[in-house]
Amino acid sequence: MRLDAAAQMATVAGQLVVVAGDAGIGKTRLIEEAASRWRAGGGAAVIGGCVDLSGLGAGYAPLLEVLRAMRTELDATLVDQLLRDSAPELLPLLTGGYGAHAVRQDAVLAHTLALLVAVGDHSPGLVVVFEDLHWADPSTRDLIAFLTRNLRAAKVALVLTYRIDDLHRRHPLRPLLAELSRSPAVEQLTLRGMTRSELTVLLTGVAGAVPSDALVDEVLVRSDGNPFFAEELFAAGAGSVPATLRDVMLAHLAALPDEAQATLRDAAVLGAAIDGRVLALMTGRSTADVADALREGVARNVLVAEADGCRFRHALVREALYMDVLAGERQLLHEAAATVIDAHPELVSVADHVRWALLAHHWGAAEDQPNAFAASVRAALAAENVGALADAVAHYQRALELWSRVPAPESAAGMSRSDLLVRAAEATAHAGSPAGAVSLVEAALKLLEADAEPERRASLLERLGNHRWVACDTVGSGQAREEAVAMLADRPPSVAKALALAALGRHQMLVDRFVAAQPTLRQAIEIATIAGSSTARASALSGLGFTLAKLGHLEEGVDAGREALATALRDGTADDVGRAYVNLTATFLAATRCEEAAQVAIAGIEHARRVGMLGSDGVLLAYNGADALYWLGQWDEAMALVTAYPLLADRPYGTSGAVVVARIAFLRGHDELSAHHRDLALAATHAGAERAPEALACAAQIAAREGRFDDARRNFADALAIVDASDDLFLATQISSAAMEVEADRVESIRLHGSHSPAEASEAQVVADGLRTWARRAVERLARQGVPLGRDASVQLAVLEAECARVSGEFDPDRWASIAAQWDALHFAYPVATARYREAEAVLRGRGGRDRAAAAARAALATAERLGAAPLAARVRLLAERGRVDLTAPAEDRGAPRDVLSQRGVSTREREVLDLIAAGRTNRQIAHELYISEKTASVHVTHLLRKLGVGTRIEAAAIAQELRNE
């Protein structure tokens, strides 16, 4: 049995089984039988069912059942402890204690996964079942989609069931099912009707005797092998089979007393679960009469008794009873049910957000629009509190539809329509629809009165700018933020003004307009300080840190970023903290302090994991951390980090992860992978992606490797056109130097193969001269604005000049050796190896000494092999073969002390630091002697200790002494 196999595999890795079938085909019975067998085998099975609320959402209803079942099936104390340790954001679902902040939806998703991982580790085998997904609320569908993509981390089997016959063409479950069908890890199990022999066995078990062949044939034809229908037909009696299936189920109830039948019809309005006390109050019957009727239902196998009441044995029975109630009577019963649930919340043992969803459902079915409106607003707010944002959106939409149909809607909602639209927009954005959020905020702006306070309008414009940015409308985002700032230009200091300036400054920063961003962000900080808003101050500081680093004020930028993070951790929300972590990693990257960038990224990811923001800030931190690891030459770690998180190609920052993967894959010679991620990155370049120039440069380099030099030139031209409006000097020099390298490779190809006309070489020289002119003008333009040429941009400019000389046929090994030393000082591994290769090439072309060429080539090859950079390694070997250079180290050198340091990746600067450590110098003294800052000295010491594999300066000094004695 495939369900049993999945349960057994749950102890090894996450398994997923989807069970589909028509209504009554036996899905629930199959699950119950399988659950009994799993439990008998020592495992645990927890089951949660979705609730039918006519399209409205009772957020995470099956998850609630699963959490409660875990406490019953497993050790309640252990489960409670795991909830507190691994999934604290799930506690509000169980307790209704929302605390000071609403739960984010991504927090619910992440913490559910964390809990399943933890429970799986403490359980011999856990099977989690979500039944009736055709009724799943939007948030539950989001949860299932998340779990199915990430369940591999948990020793848990996940079983999903749904009705095939309930899925119309536009049913919201269909996209999720389509996604599951494409995964080879998902086991699909579709239940079919019984054969004649199977039906005979079933009817024999029901009747206690073998039925006649005629009866079996008749039931088989009428039921089409459906087990539930077969049982109902058999119970109706041979020879008197009702005309319709609804009649079949109602005929089964005919044997009940009239009062019991009437009570069960009324109970059908409540849904699958029935509480006798609620039913008595809503119908006016005595509690004793209701209890008698329910007992009759259990005795006749119409109901199933449970610990806290009873439920209908099958949803089809409830549906048949519900449809048998006259429309007007149903309306009155829904009104009565809503009245009781509203007046007696203590009788409804569900979470607060589920109770409000039930009220919205019942008032809506009763066609009581004022009460349905008020309940929908409360349901939306309650759903927000538990992170059921997709359900909150549905409730907000219902409330907005009813707004104009009810009297005094502002009083009933407790807010204006504009405020309601803004709340709906925030929920919509967090639920993954930024475009929908944009429309809602635009509608809110239109509703504002002409005399509305400028601060209110500016606040909405700031939100509009945020949503437009996430929706990839970079231009529209900037316009909204500029309008917000202009609107408050003559207004006194306020929190709204500080936030508007901070948002505009961050936007200017994100589009590389650092010169404009700096005064904007400084003004935001000044106003935030006056207004007493630490949140606005932290927001502006985090943007200012990165901006200052890009403008060459490295230490001041890092200090601002650190202050932003400290302020956010002390006073800010999870969003504030996440933003501060992201910007601080970017600031360290801009300051070429890549190891610190990677460390902060890891710490930020851990924070994102705790608060459930792995799918947003966690992704950005992974991208930044992977970028830092790329430059440090830790490519395997970079690939593992970036590929552990989804590539958000539909976001402005979505190119970042794809660019990192494409770059490493390209340099390793994994052409198919690099092309795939190049395409992912390019897909976002037309939407104003942050790293569009680098994506285009990647496309150009791939084209050049394939010999499509004209395509490469066009890609670089497009990239430089974007960079031309940027204040990012490193980006400008990086892209232009890469373009120059491709032109040099093109000329080299002409020289080697002679397959092109001399005119092509001349054209390449013209393009190269143009690139050099462009780069020099970019440097001069920014220098006039006070932007200095940082170390990273300076070495890129040196590369550009060296590559331009290569286009002209000039090869200077000293120039390339200098470039290698500059890259080495920045700890940028691959560029060092490339420069050493060029040095070796230049030596051999100049008929220089082979010993120098061999040393440079060996260094380049060692790094290329360590990184897995196969194309560079192949070029080095080919160069050595043609130049008759021995790539094996001379015997007398292999044991030299300095080679020990080289083998451990110790740079020239770090050797100087090691000598000073051995001399007993402090970090301050090292900084003074090497003309660097104390913080930079501290970083060098940290790098050195890690590379030497020691934990203290004393151990490092001992190694230095040992090397001197050898």
C-alpha cells in the first residue's frame, strides 16, 4: 500500500502523497484505516480537515486541528516545548493571545515547517494529513505549497486529499495541484470505483451475509462502484432504489423519528461539526431533545461521536440535508446560528479568527448585509493577527464589496473606507500580490478629501511607492516617493515627513543615485530625531550606511549601518530589523569587507528564520552573503547559500541570486547552468532590476565564449547605458573592464585563427578606445561630485587599462603583477588568479624568464583548481604547454616556509600582519605601521587566524616563529 510506504519513508525524508477521488469514493475511510495501521506500527498520525464556508476562509483551519492532534497523539509537554522553541508564531493559533504584533504569514509557514522538522526528529514516524483540500482556505493553500517545496528537511509524511468532482475549471486549488503534478517527489494516488468482487465483499460486511447477484448488479450499476453510494443504496433496500443520489441519502434518514430528522436538517446549517448546545439555542429545542436526536443520528450511522460533540459521517450526507431545507428556512437558520455564535463565544471551541470567519459566513448566508460587513472586517483583522493574510484579503474584499450597501459603514468598521483599503493593501502585499496592493492604495488616495492633511496623503504615497517597487514599477515607485516628499516640504517636522524622506532616500540609493541619496537620508535622520521616531531614524540610517560606503566614506558608512541595526533590534519591527541586516551586508560589500558581509548575512538569515522572514529578507541576505563568498573564493559555500532559497525573478532584487549563480557556473564552465540563470536574470532586467547591468554583462560573456562577439558587444552596450546614469563607480569600472576584456579576447581570436578581416581588429580597437574614454569620463564626472575612486574601482580601472593594452598587442607583466597584488589585498580570489595568468602570459610573450612565468602560472592554476574554475585552469595549462613552462613546483621550493603560507591562502598584507603579531604589536600598532584603520587591521587579524587554523594571536606568533626556524 503506497500510503504505508510513505509513512515508513517518513523516518528518512519528507514524503508527500496526494489522494484524489470523487465524493464518497472512500478517501476518508482509506486515511482512517491507514492511520490505524501507522499507529499500530509505533508511529503517529495527525489529521486536519478543511472547512466549507462557501468561499470564505477560516485561516489554517486544518493546521489548527493538526496542532491539537499533535498534543493528543504525542507527548503534550514535548509538543508545547517544541512550539515555544521552534515555532512561537504558531502559539496565537492555539491560544488566541496575539501579543503586541500581528503574525506574518511567512512566519506561520516557516514555523510550521520548523515544528514539523522538530517533531519529526523526536518521533519514530509522523504522518500529517490535510483532508478536503477542495475546501481549503487561501492561507492553507499557501501553507501546503510551501510545505511541499520544503518538506525534504523533515522526517514527516504529508498526505493530502481532495475531491476530483468538486474542481471546476477555475477552482483555486488547480494551480497548486498542477505544481504538485510536476514534482517527481509527489506520489499521486487516484481512487477509482470498486469492482464487482470488491463490492460483493463490502455488501457482505454490511449485511452480515452474501447478497444476491441481482442486488450486487443493481447496486453496482447505480453506484458506479462508489463505496459510499453503494452503502446508501443498499441501506435503502433492494427493489426500491431511489431516483437520485440525494434521494438515496435522504432515504437512509427516513427510518429516523421525524423530530430527529428535523433536528439533523437544522444541524446541517452549522457545518460538519455539531455542538448540541449551539444547536439547541439556535433552534429553540431543549438540550435533552437535541441530545436524543444526535444519539439517534449516531446510532443510525449518520453522525460520528467525537470528544467535543459529533460530526456528520460524510460531507455528502450533510450537503443532502442542507439542500433539503427550504431557502427561506436556511436563511433563518443561518441568522440564528450567527446570533448564538455571536452571543455565546464560549460555546464555540475554535480560535478567534475562525469564529469571526464563521460569523461572516452565517451572516452572509442570512443575507444580513450590515452584520456580514461588520463580521467580515473583524474576520479580516483577526486573520491578520494569526498570519492568515490570504484569508484576510478575502474578508477585506467582501467588506469592501458591502461598504456601499450598509448604513454607517465607518462606524461598523471602526475605520474609514480609505483606512480599510490601506489595511487590505498591506495584507494583499504580504500575501504576495504587490500589484493588487498598488490598486488598493491608489483607490484609497482617490477617496481622500481635498482638504485631507498633507501628512495623511504623503503617508499613502509612501506606501504606494513601496508597493510599486515590489511590483517592479521602479519609475512609478520613485514618482510616488518624490511626490510624498514634495507635499511635506513646507510642513513642520513629523514622523510622516521623516518616513517619506527615508523612503525616497532609500529609493535613490537602490537606483544607484548615491549623490542625491546622501542629503535626503541625512535630512530624514535629522527630522526623525526631532520627531522622536527611532523607526524612521533606523530606516534612514540603514540606507545612509550603504550610500556612504558607495561614496567612499567606508568607516562612516559601516558605523551608520551598525547603528541602524542596533536601533532596529532595540525599537523596530521585524521588517525594520530585516532591512537593517540586508543593508549592513550590502554596506560591508561596498566597503570590500566581504568576510564581515558574509558573517552579518548569516546572522541576519538566522533572525529571518526566527521571525519567519526567510522568504523575503532571508532571500536577500542569502544573495548578499553569496556575493561576498564569491569574491572571497568560497564558491561552493556561495552556491549552497543562494540555491537554498527561491530565486525571486519577479522582484526588482530578483536578479541578484541568478547573477551570482550564473557568474560562478560560467567561470566553472557549467554552460547550461550559467545560461539558465542568465535567462532568469535577464527576465527581470526589463522591470528595473537592481543588477540588470551585471545580468547583461553575464549574457555578454556567455556570448563571447560561444564566439558571438557582436552579441556580446550589444549586451555590454545595453549594460553601460544603464550604468551611465549610476553613481556606482565600482559597477562602472567592473562592467567597462569586462567589456574591454571581451574586446581583447576578440582580437586574440582574430590573431590565432586569422578567420576575420583586419577591419574587425581595427573596429575592436575603436571600441576599446571608446570604452576607455567612457570609463575615464565616468570617473571624472563622479569625482566632480565628490565621489573618490575607491580601492575596488581603482583596481578595476587598472584592469581596464591593461586589457586595453592587450587589444593593442601590448603585454606588460609588471602591470598584471601589480593588479594581482591589489586584488590580493582585497582578498578577491578569482581576480587574483586571472591577473597571475595574464602576468604569466605577458612574460612569455615578452620572451621573459620562464621561472617568473612558471611561478605566476602555478599560482593561477592552484586557485583555479581550488575554485573549480575549469576554463581558467585549461587556459593556464594550454599557456604552459605552448610556452614550455613546468607547472610543477621545484623540489627546493615545495617545502619553503612562505609556500606553507601560500598554500593556506595567506595574502601579502596578511604576512605583514603576521610578522607584526609575532613582534607583539596590538591592532592599533599594526594599523599605525601599515597606514590602515584599526578596524581594517582587526579584519586582517581575523582572516589570518582563520587561515592558520588557530584561535589566538599567541598561537599565530608561534607558527611565525616555527616558520622562521625552518
